[in-house]
Amino acid sequence: MDAKNENVGRRLVYGRNPVLEALASGADIDRVLIQKGVEGAGRKIYALAKKAGVPVTTLEKNALGREAGTNAHQGVACYLSEFAYATVDDILAAAAALGEAPFIVLLDGIEDPHNLGTIIRSADGAGVHGVVIRKNRAAQVTPAAVKASAGAALRLPVARAANIAQTIDYLKERGVWVYGADTGGENYASLTYEGAAALVVGSEGAGLSRLVREQCDHIVSIPMRGKLASLNASCAAAVVLYEMTKDRA
């Protein structure tokens, strides 16, 4: 990977909703890129950027595509300062500040940035206080993940952990009940999820790793009536998360 593409992968966000979210959240933005002649949300983004004192560069469509590394930019993009990952303690503190029991999602090796972004979007919608991802051998918060999250990745705390099993131990010591979504478990709808809770979602192919599975208080599964054995990781996460919110409400 050349230096320019590596920089884009780390610092550039594209798409109307993610760029609007970045501006609305007060993220540290170096520069906004807008396609020449773009209408609608593009005009709103231009006005917000100017109001915030963020430099705006206008580019032809093809030039913006080259800068973003994709043609799915929807006419807008922006450069952020290096993505600021949270810590697990930051997530616990965010819950405490709201006077709520912690509600956390841990991802044990999600590899597809789109799946990562979709899970973050579902987590944000379900009222989760933060998401923990693996630091190595897993998808990170890239422009593709931010776009798939509709900008939620810029608002919801995302922490990185070198070892998910050890992170589960850390949370359990603080009174958090941990539920792993995987095959061969209890019916997810048969449990109650009151109080401090965390949902662990495994990788797209292998599911939960053995050590992580053993650390969970419960393994929960979604009954499948068709011929497929399981749902996509991001779909399964959304189904279980919204079941968990019923008891928390």
C-alpha cells in the first residue's frame, strides 16, 4: 500500500451522512472536500464547514474519487485528525455519567469494515455506551466502516483491546454480565438482560474464539427456521441487541 492510500485509510471520511456527523459532532477536521456542482446535502455541508472555519476544497468528480479512493463518496469527503479510540474505562465512565448500567458490545475478530460499521450503527441505535474491537487481526475504524455506520462511529466510543478474553474478565470484575452470540447456545429470547450487560459477537466465519466463548456467562443463539445455520454477524448482533434493550427499558 502506498503512503497516500494508507493516509486515506486512516484519516479520510466520505459520504454525506458521515461528513455531516463529523461536522455536527465537533470532530477535529482538517479539510472538507466537495464535488464541483454538488447540490442538496453538499450545500449544507459547505455552509457548516465555512461556519466552523474548516477549509473547503472543491474538486471535479473524478478527482474527488481519486482522493477518497472510491467512487462511493456521494460528492463529499473530509480529512479528520487521527481517529481517537476510547478506552474501556471511557465507555464505563460514559454509562456512569448518564446514570445507566453499562451496555457494551465486544467484537471478537470482525474482519469486514462494512460489518463493523453496521454493528456500530445498530449499537448506537440500541443505546449501547461503547464498542470494543480487537486491536490486531480485525477490522479497524476506516472510512468504509464510518460510512457503513452512517457516522455513528464518530459519536459512539470505540475502544481497542489486545485481548478480548481479558477484557471480558475486566468487565465481569465490575459487575457486567457477558453474553456471547454463537451457535449452540440458549435461545436469545428466553433470557433477561437487566443491569450491566455486554454482548460479544464473533468473527464472520469462525464465530467466537474458544477462550472468549469460555469466558462468557451465557452463550445465546437465534433459532433458525430455514436451511442456513446462522445469520450474518452484523444481522445477528442487531437482533440480539434489540432484544436486550427490551429488558433494559
